[in-house]
Amino acid sequence: MTQYNGPQDPTQWSGQPPQAGGPYPPVPPGPAPKKRNWFARHKILTGLFGLVAVIVIATAASSSGGSSDPQPTTAASQPTSATNDAAQHPAKQTAKQTTKKAAPKPATKSPGIGTPVKSGDLQFTVTKVVRDQTQVGQQYLTQKAQGRYTLVYVTVRNVGKESETLDDSEQKIKDADSKTYETDSMAELSMKNNDVWLQQINPGNAVDGILVYDMPAGVKATAIDFSGGFFEDAKTVQLS
């Protein structure tokens, strides 16, 4: 049997195909398989890296968006409605300020001597005031003051529809310190024709009399409160 020991290269063949049953030339190797990249070979790790990247990007975007928001305005820096109103309506604000700064109205002054005042159904009018009297009364009924007498000459008229009683003890005078003084009824009775002690006055009638007050020396009566009855509101008349 003939043994083939020739070269493997077909070009070196003798031009004849090898004998039947003889050895075949070696088959040339095929192309090498393509090598897959790292990400394709490590799908799980790639997915984890992608998830981490998404979380990092989302966090960065959130932080960036929060920092771009304007800071909340504090109460001190936020303009008040009054400031806005003043800016939009300066004339209106000026009018408000003028109203607030307006001087208070003076208190209504009480009536004085010669002005009638009404309490209940009795009307009182002071006609004269005499001060610093040491005694009053007729010769045998003279009354001496502990301090000094103040005499208030008054006309009392009944303006109601029924008879009214003038009670001298309800008529009180005051000094500058708001101290009150009652009448001296005995001094009043000692004076001739003095009709102010429990005098009954019919509707439409009037009586003239003198209210007598014993006050400390040097103390001046400044006002008198007239009352038409125990349940009536007193009315004030200034005496100075």
C-alpha cells in the first residue's frame, strides 16, 4: 500500500485527488466567534448600576429644583395690608391719620347761674350766690356758722301736673375737690320768708328761697346738684 507522506497543502498535490480511502487534507478553521461586551455578559450588575444611576440623577434634580424655589417670606419682610393700602390709596390713608389725630371734643359745660335746669317735675334756677357769711337769721333766731355760710338764692317752679314737695336736704353743693355739703335747715328757718324747707308747690307755681350751707373757712363752693325727688336724677349747675 502506498503511504501518503506529502505536504498537507493542496497546492502541492500531484494534481490527482487522493486515493480512495486515503487521508483528506485538514479543514481550515472557521472564523472565531464574536466576543460579547462586559455589559452583555453581566446583565444583573448592569441593571443594578442603571438603577443606582437613575436614583442619583433623580436626587440631584430634586435638590436642584428645591434650591431654585424662592425662600418663604417672613412676617417682618412681608408687606402688610395697611402698607399696600397706603401705597394704593395715599389720600385715604391721610384722611385716616387726620381723623385719628383730631383733637377730642371739649366736654359739655354744665349750666351756670341764671340758667334753669329740670329734675323730675321741678325746675331750678340759681339767681345769686353769697359767700363767707359768719351768721344768718333774724334778731332772736340768729344762727352762727361753724365755718362760713354760703347762701344760694334759688327759684323753684313746678312744671309737672301734680303737687311736688321741695326737699332742701336733697340739694347738695360741691367744692373743687368734689366734696359734698348738705343744707343747714335750722339756718334756713331762721331767715324771714325763706320757703325752701319741705315746701309744697302746686303745678305751675314757684317759690323763691335761700339754701344755706355751712362750709369750712376758705373752701369755695363750685357747683350745686339739684334733685326734684329721691328717685330723680340730679342736675348740676356751676357756681363759679
